[in-house]
Amino acid sequence: MARARISDVATAAGVSPTTVSLVLNDVESRISEETRRRVREAAEAVGYAPSSVARGLRTRQTRTIGLISDQIATTPFAGRMLAGAQDAARENGRLVFLVDTGGDDVIEREAIAALSAQQVDAMIYACMWHRVVPAPEGLPAGTIFMDCRPEGGGFRSVVPDDREGGAAAVRELVAAGHRRIAYLDTSDTPIASGLRYEGYRAALAEAGLPFDPALHVSGDTSAQGGRAAADRLLELPEDRRPTGIFCFNDRMAIGVYTAAHHRGLEIPRDLSVVGYDDQQLVAAEQDPPLTTIALPHYAMGRWAMEVALGVRAEGDEDATHLMECPIVRRNSVGPPPAQVAKPSRRRA
């Protein structure tokens, strides 16, 4: 079925195409209310819908936003960023055009060119994990970087506050009474690893606890890597063995659970564990459920979209916003074994 045109509305209403255009675009004119009513009824009757492209040429707004990502749309891990961005766009009457490039540079260049040709009102460039990236050529001024930062600045960006997240994890263990706290790190050395390590060291110093290099171990970013690294920690002499372990991510924390159970240790009675990410179908499903630091994916998505739309005022054009990583308390943290044993000795 052919798309209804302005001329079809004009014929049905018995007026000129110019009159139809003036009425449907709410242009001030001397057209009577009766004629306006007739034009609108005719437009509805013939099924006429104004072209968003044509409207965009007049208003210089297409009410669309372009969002380019490497792979956040194809993984549940970071998909909450997209949900936050879409919710904010919908609340402000915008439609999101999403292109998931799979990390392909050619597709990325084509996507930037295509979205620019569509005259989107703003653009967001997103990555699945926190990293520094070269700003792709062709990105319009005002593009927002989400979960990544552009080399050399020049654009606003939002990333997780991983340093403070690492400190929060250690403070949770300190508050429970732990004094020998390990950081089970990843050997992949992403930006987040170094920042969480800085937070670990800062929280130890804040609590007046010495740093023991033997309590900082690394492994593959997986459950198997976490178990291998945890084994090294749990083989330390008893007076140096950690009573609490902060893990780079929840998957490595699963490996700590396995290593502990293999030795007959119970979590959190014998060993407390804190993860990072609050990964769906992982953290809350452990036995006991894992206390962890949540990556603020949804909040970053909302922030990026609201700044792109101008509904949230921010500072410098190349400022980086650090989004808080909240702690999610479950049941994997308790007092250290020595404190648990004291009441029973007193009873004896």
C-alpha cells in the first residue's frame, strides 16, 4: 500500500497542499479553525504521517539518538547500560538507533557515517568494559563516551569509580573485623585492575593495616583462575593466611568458593569473600550468596543519555564523571575465625 501524501490530504479536505502543510506543522496563519479541523480529520482518514526526516530539516531535530557500542547489546553482562540509555531517551521523547559493531573498525566507521547522515540529535559511544580508547574519526562534537574514556580528552565521558569501589570492598571486610585481607587480582591488567588495587591499598592504609605483598595474587579472569590464585593464598602459614579475600570479579570469587570448600572451609565462618560486578546469574546464586560491588551500568546509561540530550547539566566538555559503584551486601562476609571462636572458649 502506497504511503499517503500531502496531496492526498489536500484532495480529501478540499484545500491546497500548502494549506495542509501549514496546518499540520502548526504554522501561524489566517486559516480558520474549521479548515484546520477538516485538514486534521482528512489526514487521519487517509492515514497520513508526516516525515520525520522532513520535520527534522525544518526543526533541525530528528528526535533520534545514535548509540554505537562494541558488544554491550549482545551480552547480558553490560546490557543494563543500554536499558538505562533507552529509558532516559523514551522519557524525553527520543528514539535510540543502536549499532553493535562487535569491535569491527570497518563496521564502526560505517555506523558513524550512517548515523551522521540520519542527522541524529546526539551520539553515544559505548564500550563493554572500562578502558581508554582512541576517539574514532567522524564522531560529532558533543558525543558522550560511556564506560570508556577518549585518549586526549575532547569529549565528556562516564566510567565506574573503580578505585573507590575497591576501597569499599576492603572497608566492608575491615568493618567485619578482618585484619589480613587479600586482593585476588586479574593477570590481564585492565584499567579497572589497577584502580581497584589502588583502592585496596588506600583502604588498608586508612584502617592502619600493613600491606603484605604475599596477599596480592593474580590469576586468569575466570573461576579456574580464581581457584588457582586462592590456593596460593590458602597455602600460606596460618599466621599470614588471609581471613578475608577481595576478588577482582565475581567469576574469580566462584573459584575462591571452590578452593575453600576443597579444604573444608566454610564461607563466611572460616573465610569471608567480596566480589566485584554483581554479575547476573552469578553473584546472587552462590551458596552463600556473594557480597559484591555492583558495576553501575544502568546509572551510566541514564547519565550518558541525559547529558547527550542536555537535560542533565555537566561541567567541562572533556570531563570524566566517576559513577559510584555501590556495595551489594549478601551473606559471604562475617567476622574472622578468631572472633567467632572467642565466645565458645568463654563458654567453655
